[in-house]
Amino acid sequence: MIERRGGDYFSDARSFPLIMINLSSAKTKTMKVKPLLALTLFSLILQSCTLVYRGIHYGDADIDDSKVFVNYELSKSSNPFSFKQADSTLFDRIIASSKDTLVKRLKDTLTKTTTRAFLVIRNDTILFEHYYRGYKRSDISTFFSVSKSVTSLLVGIAVDEGYISSIDDPVTKYVKELNSADPKFQKLTIRDLLSMRSGLKFDENYSNPFKGMARLYYGTNQLGQIRRMKFECDPGTKHEYQSVSTALMGIVLEKATGMTLAHYFKEKVWSPLRMENSASWSLDDRRHRSTKAYCGLNATAIDLAKIGRLYLNHGRFDGRQIVSESWVQKTFTPDTANSGYQFQWYSITDFVIDSLGHIMFFPDSLSALSFKHSKLSNSYSLFSKSNRSGRWYIERFTNQFFACGIMQQFLFIDPSKNLIIVRLGDNGDIDYLPLMCHLANVL
């Protein structure tokens, strides 16, 4: 089954009074210590105080976090691209005629949730666009892990342009600072980062401000943190969702291109796609100005839909090839070894069913494997054991894909229907993925 996880946070670069209070005591304790040791201790105390303060001051991640962080600003286009608008009654007629309960209750469900924006676009035409709880089309939200999927897009462009010669290159080819870190960094490839197989020892939980995700969120020097990391296993051997993989991938991009990821995004994607609203991408701090590749893109739902349109059109926009068609094809080819997670995107699975519409079960794994090879040779599939019955079933990957962020920010794409669905909201109060899948099936 597809496993969806979250955990994306980012930092600001401001100084706080609490830091200064602790610095005075740090100074008195280090007066008799050698200068280099004193400086190291001073730095550690400073960082610890910063992490604790920010953990208390900001608390959990929030979809409006762009308002408190250092950002690279993205200007709106003077000639924005616009989707066509369908007859306002068309969508109502579609859901009213549906026999699917989830679809029929869609509008009522969205009204009762923390959803901010919900868009349905088919064949470049907006079927449904609605904003809730006082939000407007021009209001930006933080996309969290949807940013990972956009970073993957930028990797593809950098490969096309020759900045990255191959995704099988070791990261140390581009990030020289890692040559003096854990030796396993020299085995770690860009492909490992794209598939979340870094092997790094990293805790995605952010509740403890001194560990993994929280340090990446509240810290002010991404590369400095990554240089100190160790490995849990050899790169490429284990698939584990880790935001640090995308953080490092963003640093690889910045070293390879010689510009911040946010600036590269502006030049290669944001401006060519003619976005209609201003936006931003969060940075680690004012000094290092490294882009938070794993979480920090802040924009509107309608402009996010244009990135979906780019993928639907095989990497082309307004007749221009933004990213190669081959990169899009690789992105949308399910990686069965990663349960359908590839190039920072998810693939959706569905059960193999019989002629009566029931899930097909098999008495053992050999029977399921035999059926898979004989009947499903041209499709990507996997099989699993049912915990309830002990029987086996087969899941087959559909041609539907999605990017997902914590609090269930979604960019959902169905190429067979030329369909884009965007959902932004304050938290994942319901499971929106089944709702979008059911909606896609009736459109």
C-alpha cells in the first residue's frame, strides 16, 4: 500500500532576546578555555538556545509560516496564463448525477473541513474553484512536501541543461564540503535522494527540538547540519521517507547551478509558466540563503495547478519544453521497490477486481504471483497479504499521481482524464485522497 507521511518545517533568521541572556553566562564559563574551544562551545549554546526558543515561539508547522520566515520573493507575471472557465452549472450537474456517495457530498464535505482551496481543472477548463473560510484566489499558502515534487522538477531541468551530468553522480561531486564528512556520503547518489534511499540517520519527528526534523526546521544552516550527520545503512539499500534527502538534493542543485534553488525555480519554472500571483520560497537564514527545498514553496492554488498542467503536457508549456518529456515519463513510472514513490511523487494503486467488481483474493503468494505474471505483464503491480483473512490480493498501479504535503496539501494528476485537482488547507481533518480518486473516476 502507498504510505503517506508528512513532516516539513522551515526556519527564520531573526535574533531573539533569549539568545543574548544565555550568551552572557556562556562567556563567563569559557574565559579560561582555549579560544577555538570557546568559540565552538559558544556556537553550540547559541544554536541550542535558538532551537528551543523557536520550538516554543512557533510551535507546530502552520500553513501561513511564510509570514515569519526569510523568503526569496517570486513576482507575478505581467501576462499571466489563465485557464478557461466552464459553465458554472456543469460541475453541479456532474456530481448530482453521480451514484458515488463521496462525490455527491463533496461540496458539503469541503464546507465543513479546514480546506482553504479546492480546484478541479479538466482539459484546461476550471470545472470547480472554491475558497473557504475567508480565503481568496490570491492568498498564498505553504505547500510543505509538495515542494519536494517541485524540487524534483528542477533536478530534471538541471539534468537537461547539463548542470547535473547524471542522477547517478555522487552528491560529493557537487557538494565538496561533504568529502570531509562521513565517508558514506561519497557513495550517496542523487538517485538515492530522489527515491528516498539515502540511508542517513534522521528522525522525521519534529517534537524534540534537538533531533532530526526539528533541527532542520528551526536551524539556520542546512548544509552545516547535514555535514554532521551519520548513516544508518548504506545508501540505496533502504527506502525511508526523509525530508533531509530533499534538503540535500536542493543543496546539490544550488552547488551545480551556482544559484539559489529559489532563483533557479524563478527563471526555469515560475516565469515561463506565467504565474498570476506573487509567491515566495523560504530560505534557511539571511546569511546562508539556502532554499528549503523540502518544504518552503509558498504560493496559490491556481498557480500550483499550472505545475500540474506542465506535467500533463509532458513537460511543455506554451509550446516551450520546460523539462524533457523523458523526465516526466520517468517521474510517472511507478517504482514498485518504493511502493510507487519515485522522483518525489506518489503513484496511486487500486485493487485488482473480478468481473463482478469484487477484490480478487488468492490462497497463497504463489497463486497471486502466477496471476500477476500471466495477466498483468504489461502493468506495474505488487501483491500483499490480507491481515484479516490471511489471503493474498494484488494491487495495480493506476496512471494517477500526486504530490502531497503535511496537512494534506495535494496536487493530484490524472493523465487519462487530463485532470488536475488541488487541495490546500490547515490540516488533514479527513482523508482527501480517496475523495479525489472517486471524483476523478466520475469526471
